[in-house]
Amino acid sequence: MTAQLSSRLLYGILLLGIWIESVHAISEFTPVRVRDRIVIVAPHPDDEVLAASGLIQQAIAVGAKVKIIYLTNGDHNQAAYRRYTQRQQHPSFRPTQFALGEQRRVEASAAMQLLGLASKNLIFLGYPDWSTLRLWRDYWETDEVLFNNATGVDRVPYPEDFSYRHAYRSENITADLCATLRTFKPTRVFVTHPCDTHPDHRAAANFVQLALLELEAEGIRPELDFYIVHFGSWPATLNYHPTLPLEPPRTLRDDSDWQSLPLTPKQIQRKYQAILTNQTQVTDQRGLLTAFARTNELFATGQAPTVPLLPEHAELDWTKAAHLRALAVLPSESGYVTNSLAELPSSKTVVDLECIDFLRQDDDLVAQLNLKNLTGQRGNVRLLLFGYRQGTAFASLPKVQINITPDNRLNVQITHEGVEDPGVTLTNIDTRMILRIPLKLLGGTDIDHLFATAIAYFGAKIADDTAWHLLRISPN
Ligand SMILES: [Zn+2]
């Protein structure tokens, strides 16, 4: 064998290796079958079009049943809507604060009609746009109701919505999702990815995962997949390019098991038309929205990682831990598409949250927060932990917030009330902060799941976070 031939062979093997790796990284989407009952949960009217127009068309073509559940009517951006209506209507036209939500429902119905899905299959819950993550975080107490500044109401204002007059409370969202899913009994559910940077998209992932935990006991156990709409500057190429593929965001590629669903040219064209049907949205964001009409759609398998149980006196083995990586994009309270540290006053002084690892030892949850970029002073680092136990009302379980101040003092709150002597300990080792948290603080040693997020702050701004994740807790 000549040297040239062997190097060619080596090159070929190398190429094959890259090819095999890429094949493994994105697998083929499990085709929809005639018996499938598909639910797509969209935080806003248009998310279902962007993420799943091809899936919807293919499901209808094989004869499967499809329902779309809209968490909100997308009624937040009232100023942009006024600009839109001024261009469309007579200058004297004054839309009510509910007109945007009503119009987006009409647009969604038209888009779905175009894909072959009748309006009777669309369920609008009508919860407040841009506020559902706040609901998830802060509104589990029975007497607290969120007031939506954009519409000036504290309950669902749309008479045609499923949840009409239901107060803006987290328990109501959960109950309404459970009710709609229970009636339809889906075999496959699709919702936004937990790492999507839009707050409503994150909230939708949490509420749907919670509803599915609640329904598990009733024998309703659909397969769950995630789709992504907002992630920094993804997709990198804007505008309509019907021959380009859609790739997963680079930083999420290895964290999820991605599946790709190929679309035919006709399905892509129809998807493009359906996107344009959402006129109120296309006016401001045409480049981004039309970028989703590509040769394929992407879905990630939703599986909760398990927090393993270590023997009582064993050394903490972090290689076994459930691992949540922080995002490379920055969510912020005001906007959702920042993706660099440039916005913050001085990136050198910001502590970056690299990842968080969870172990269970005896009746404690042990969390390791890994920080990097410790050259400057850090702000507060906060861990939010919501325990879940089947058979107990989730709202009644403690919503725990552990704050670690820059000088390593701990402040523990349950549903905004300070806790005296919570029994939480903190150990600092180099760039790691290890918290030992009694499970009884989270609702008992028998909690079986946990919703968790860690957030690093720079002053009042969020500098980094891990997004919310659902974890399965190993029993003792
Ligand atoms: Zn959305």
C-alpha cells in the first residue's frame, strides 16, 4: 500500500467518522401513524406554524388526529399592534386592548385552515402573554392573581377561549392543560424546549411537563418532544430559503437527542404561506419568521434526567450526577434575544454559571454550582427548587428559593417568606459551590420529581442561567 493510498484511506475513514457522528447527532423523526393523537402546545399563536407546519400537514395526511393548545393569545405587544392597525385601518380606528388577542386567534385559525386543520381542533387558553413564566415562578398561592398590564385584566378576557374568565393563577393553567389533555388522550405531545429563551416558551415547557406528571397516574403517558423557536440569533440565516436545512442551535446540539422531519417542497411552500397568514407578526419580524420554512423541522426528545442516590457515607461522585448546563445565550427580564455579555457593564466582573450538578445522598439533595470567570466580583446566585410528589397538589408543595450572596451568606425563602434555620449548608471549593439541602425542605423525603433552575445575577440583571429543568429524584 503506498503512502498516498494509505493517507487517502485514512482521510476516507475520517470522513466516514464525521458522517457517522452527524448521523448519530440528528436522527430521523419517528413518523406519525394513523392512530396517533398529536397535541402541539404553542405559547403564542404562530409558534405552532413556525415549528410544526410540516408535522401538522403530514399528520393530517396519514389520518392522525391533531389538536393545538395555545397557552396565550399573544396579546402583549399592544404598541406594535397599534402601529399595525394604523397602517391597515382608517386613522380613527381605535382598537380595544383585547383586539390583538382576538386578531391573533383569527390569524392562527386561518393559518391552520391553510394546513388542513379545522378551527374546532384549536384550543385557546388565553393566559397573559409575556407573564406565564412569572406565573410559574410566583403565583402558586391560592389567593394571588396576576394583573396583566398589557390588557388591564387579571383573568382570561376572551369569550371564545377555553379558559374564559379563569383567573391568572398557575393552578388554573395546570388544571386547564390537564383537562384538555385528559379529554383528547394524546399519544404524542410537542411543546417548546426548556432552553428556548422566550419566557413564555420556558413556562410552557414547565406547565406541560407538570400536566403530564399529573396525568401519568391516570394512564395518559404520551411521548414528549420539544421544539425551539427563540435561541439567540438562531436560525443564523434569516428570510425564506426553501432549500436550506434547519440545524439545531450549536450549543444545544449535544444536550438533546434531535430528530429531523423532512418536508416536501409543497409542504414547505404551504408552511411559508401559513407563516405569512400571521400578519400582525410578519409586519415586524418577517425575516425571522420566514426563516423557519426550510427543508426540515427539528424536535428534541424530552426525557427528565435522574438524580442518582449515593450511599450515605460515600464520597460525592459528580461524574454520576444529573447535569444541567448553563446557556450560552443570555435571557433577560426585558428581552429574550441577547446573546453576548456586551450588554452588561463589564463582562470581566461577571461570574458565569457553567453548570449545575445534582446528587441525592440519604435524605439530602446535594447541588454543585460550577462557576467560571471568577476574576471579578460576583453578584447573587440563586437556586429555585420546586418539588413534585404524585398524589399531592403541586401548588401546596414548597417553592424554595436559595440565594447565595456575594459574601457567601445564604438566604432561604419558601414562597417569598424567609425560613429560619432551614438546615441548608454551603461549601466553597475553588470555583464550585456545594449546597446540601434537606429534601424535607422541598416537600418531603419522598418527592419524586423536581423542577430546578439556577440563576447568576449582575446587580438586578440576569447574567446567566440554566433554564428550568425537570429532574427525576431517585427514591431512598
Ligand atoms: Zn412564541
